[in-house]
Amino acid sequence: MFLDTVETVADGVGFAPFGKVHLLWILGFIISAVTLSLVYRRVSLKVKNIIRIVIASLILLDEVWKWVFLFIGGNYQHGYLPLHLCSINVFLIAFHIFKRTKTVDNFLYLICIPAALIALLTPSWTELPPLNFMHIHSFTIHILLAVYPLMLTVGGDIKPNIKTAPKCLFLLLCMGIVVLCVNFLCDTNFMFLMHTDEIPFLELFKNIFGAHQWAFPILLPIIVVVMYMPIIIINKFKKLKT
């Protein structure tokens, strides 16, 4: 059962959304995010660099670990290529260690954080039991993907700027076009562009609008407002005080 995937696991061994197992993982995320963010904010630049490299390395190792067990269990298929948004963010964070730009900073803030949080809150791997490599990987990778940009934002290394939002959304669009082509060619569902995988919030959009793809153009402007409006308000208060 440890080596099973959602395609091979027996029925009835998974976990309930917001059940005990799910809530423990969410609690683990909250503790990790708060602790690492507060520590990162207070340490020296040298220690910050070490922490960033360690977290980025853990993210990469988590992805490698998944592939090793997929091949050991004989469960590799095209659908496990790293072309989901969060998988792409794994490599974007690896790039970020060596080359930081305002666009990459803000992409990690604007896109990576909400994507990882949505995955943690509405997991698509509920069929898997707790003692399963994909169950563990799916939670730990999304926790790390959310923690990395959160930690850097709290620490002041990432400075959210709404002016970069168009570039971030354009980059996301380019990724989406490439992934859509792969989906058509390989009959896959990367970025959930083809079907919902029974994810509750995507099912909700499908039931209301007739197609779950409406979730993307509707949610993205909301995410931009939610992610940047508090920053804008905080910055305005700081200017008023000075």
C-alpha cells in the first residue's frame, strides 16, 4: 500500500477532507510557516541564505523522492511529469536560488502561495492512506512550496508589487498554453485544464457555469486583489506615519 498511487490503491483506505489526518497536516503547515518565517526574519543575511538553500533543496529532494518510488512501484505514467503548476514551481524555486528577479519574486508570491494553499485545503489525493509515499509527498511538497515564498515575504526578501502582476499572469498564461498542448498530445490533465479530478471547488464551478475552466479567469483577479490589497494598505499606513 505504501507504493500505491491513486490509480492503483484499494477503495476505502483514504482520508476525509478536513478529517483528523487532513487537519493534522494543515496544523503542521501553520506551525512550519509561522516558525520558519519568524526565524528567517530575525537571522543574519548569511543564515538567511543557508535557510533558503536548505528549503529549496528539500523541495527538489521531495520531487526526486516521488520519482524514485514511482519507478520502484512500477507506477510511472505521463500524468506524473512535473507539469502541474506546483511541480513547475519546484523548478522555479530552484531557479530563484541562483537568479532572483522582481517577476520571479512576485510570481512565487502571487501564484505559488495560493496554488499551494488551495492544494493543501482541497487535496486531490484523498484516496491515499496516510502511510503512502504519494500521500506524504503531496502534503510535504505543497507545505514547502507555500512556506518558501511566505518565509521570504515575511523576511523582506520578496517585496510584493502589484505592478508586476501583469507579467506574472502573462508568464502563467504561457505556461498554461504549453501545458494545454501537452495535455492534448499525451491525454493528461496537467494544471487541471481538462477535467476537475473531482476537486470540490472545481466541481462547484463546473456545476454553476457548466465548465470548470471558468474557475481560472474568475479566481485569478480575486487572487490578485487578495494577495496585493493588504500590502497596498500596509504601505499606505507606513507612508502616513512617516
